[in-house]
Amino acid sequence: MNLKEKSKTLDEAGIKRTLLRISHEIIEKNQGTDELVVIGIRNRGAYLAERIAENMKAIEGKDVPVGAIDITLYRDDLSEIAEQPVLQSTDIDFDINNKKIILVDDVLFTGRTVRCALDELVDFGRPANIQLAVLVDRGHREFPIRPDFVGKNIPTSKDESVEVRLKETDDKEEVVVLA
Amino acid sequence: MKKEKTIKWTRKHLLGIEGLTAEEILLILDQAEEFKEVLERPIPKVPTLRGMTIVNLFCEASTRTRSSFELAAKRLSADTLSIVASSSSFVKGETLKDTARNIEAMKIDMIVMRHACAGAPHFLSGCVDASVINAGDGAHEHPTQALLDAFTIRKKIGKFKGLNVSIIGDISHSRVARSNIWALNKLGANVTVCGPKTLIPAQIEKMGVKVTYDIDEAIKGADVLNVLRIQLERQEKGLFPSIREYVKCFGITKDRLEKTAKKDIVVMHPGPINRGVELSQDVADGKYSVILDQVTNGVAVRMAVLFLLSQVIRASAGKDEKLEED
């Protein structure tokens, strides 16, 4: 299946503005950054988490702990995926008990990845709550999961694909729809 | 550690180090790194191998390796079953093949096997569908030990290229030595073996190692000493005159290390230790020793092996299902 680029939804400036808005919303909803920690889902969610934490520091002047989680070991489709997932590092070097976790991912689609991340996070402790922030929500949920903070809603058909490209992983900054 | 990990694991069995590439060894070590983190979590268990059954088939004594494999499987949520030869149908004369095929008929996915005969796991892999992992076969190979030794070295020193590793003791009867030599050579380290002449196989140089019968020469310039267990039962065969003489000529003591060794030398031992024989008390428990790190790392390394093999099993199961649907 070779998909072609159909449209570009966000460019570099767009991503930056969107993340800044999400950061403000998180702070507004939580009335500051106390007890907040940000954890991104590998791969791209982890980079977005770092940026959101940086934004929050710039806004509120306080450090917010950032972590990254790899969900490979919790996947429910290990027997179905053709490509072999390689386990990457999970770095949560702070206590999550009673913390408010902002879970960050690039694209929210079926909700299965988030399910894995939730299962994994509760094995690390008992957070006060978990809030979900995504850069793109493209619909087609298969699990009862909803985001608390959304960068952009992009209506798609199921066989399209949404790619978030970041400097750290792809040498450019954009969100594109492939069809 | 932001390395591009591009190579794919395709092997169904882990029978030895000899057939692996350096990239495959490094892939296992890299994945083991992540499993080490899993073991440090508040709940050191992940659901990855749920529904898989792993049989430990041990036809030779073992504490460390068997418990390590069992724990690795449990940390990955697999079901495990341990069969120890002395209390199984082997004593009634059932052949290895029959035992294995009967176990397999109970729907299992992997067999971890230790056997006194070299090649037994290779033989087994030919008569069952399950994945076979060699947990030590005769004097041939002990791949997961070599992997955890390599992992421990990398954790401690951070590289393999140009590293000098001396393996001391009974090289002839040691599967640990053989697997270590293969692994370290592939990874770019320089290996020296040292021991009494009677315990060093002829032409071992052909494996790409240096040989010395002088312990001080083996210690000098070494970054790592891997000290093997002297199998005391061999002494009856007269391969060396007496334990006392062995200790005097080849025993690793604090004095010896302080006199000749690099200041930051790392001392390893695959266990079980004969205290006061190949290693003195103060070295075994001293600052150079990483012996307990080896044991801890062993679980992570074995989790990595089980995880990689399980992916191959699942991929081929997926293919079978597709064929049936078509």
C-alpha cells in the first residue's frame, strides 16, 4: 500500500502555535503546574511532551517533570503487525503517585495505543488522574477513549493515514494526510 | 541511547553464539537494556507473553540459569513449567525426543533446555515445532551466559572494540568459555585464555584467541577477567596435580590483582564459585567483582531473548492463520 500525500494540515509554525495553545489550556484547566507531570508516548509523543513541558515552564516559570513511555510490551496486536516492533526506552524517573499526568501522543486514532499506555502507567503507581493531549485527533475510535486537549481535529477516512513529522525524527515539521 | 536499530530478528531458536552476527548480538543487548528498566519498575512485570507457555527442560543441575529463565518468563507473563531430569520419565528410559514431543503435545511455545550432551538442543529443534533455547549443552555452548557477560561488560565499560578479556581456568570443559570467545570476537574484543596446559584444548588459537599458561601475563593489561569454575569432579581424572597447586598457580587473589592488574579491572565469574579455589574470598566479594550484577543482568538478557523469539513465533502463527483463511 503506497500512500500519496493528499494535503498538508499543519506546517512548522502551525505545530508550534498549536502546542503553545495546548500548553496554555493544560495550565488553565489545572490552575497552574503543581503536581503536573508530562509523559509522551514513543516515538513522536515523547518529543511533543518535551515541547509542552518547555512551554509550560516558559509560561509558569516552574519545571515540570517529563517522561517517555514505550508501549510495545503492552500491545494487543503483537501477532498481527507485520513489522517487528523494537522496544525503546521508557524513562519515568519520578514518582507518579498522586500526580496529574498529561499523557501526550501525536495522533489519536483507534485509541488502542492510549489503552496500552494507560495499562502501563497504572503499573508505575496510582496517579491522581490522567489527562490526554494529542496533536491530531483523526476519529475512528475503537475504544471508549476521548482526549482532553486536541491540537487539531482532522476528519479522515479509515484507509487514509495521518503523519506527524517532527525535526527530531523526520528532519521537518509538518502534519500531512496521506491517501 | 538514540541508536537506529534497523536489523530484524528472524531466528526461531537460540542454539548458540557461533551462528549469530555481531548485529544480532547487539540487538539482544540493546533490548536487554530496556528490560533492565522494566525490572526496576514498581511492578516489574509486563503482559507481553501472556498466553505463551515456556518449558524449562533441565537434564543437568542448575540453579542460576533455571531460576533466571523462569523469572524472565514470569516477568513477561508467560506460563512456565519446569522439568528436572532426575524426577522425570528420563529415569524410566524415555528418549529425549519422546519426552519433548509429549511435552509439545500439551501446546507449548518454547523449550529452554540444558543437557550434558553437546548438540542436544540442536537435535531437539529438529524434532519439535516449538522454539528451542540452549541453556547449556555439554562443553559446547551456553549462549545466554555469553550474552549476559557481554551485557555486563558493556554496562561496566561501555565498549567492546579493543577491550582485553582474559578467560581463566578450565577452558577444555567450558561451554561458557566457548560462547564467550565467539561473542567477544564478533564484538571486536581481544580474548586471551589461560589455565593449566591440560585444561586448554589444542589448537584453541584457531578460535582467534591468545593462549598463555602464565596467570600474571593473563592479568596484565586485561580490562576484564572472566574466571571459570574449576570443576572439582575433574580433579579425580588427574588433569591437574592438586587443588592447592591450582590455587597457587592460577587462583585469583587480591594480592595478585594489586600487583599486576589494571586499577579498574573487572572480575566476572559465571558461578557457582569455589571460594578459595579459582577466586579468593576477598576478590569474589571485593570491589572488582561484578558477579552479582551478572546474575541481575541475566534476567534482563533472557527476557530480551524470549521477547525476540516470541515475535518470530507470533509472526509465523499469523502467517499460518492467513494460509488457512485463504
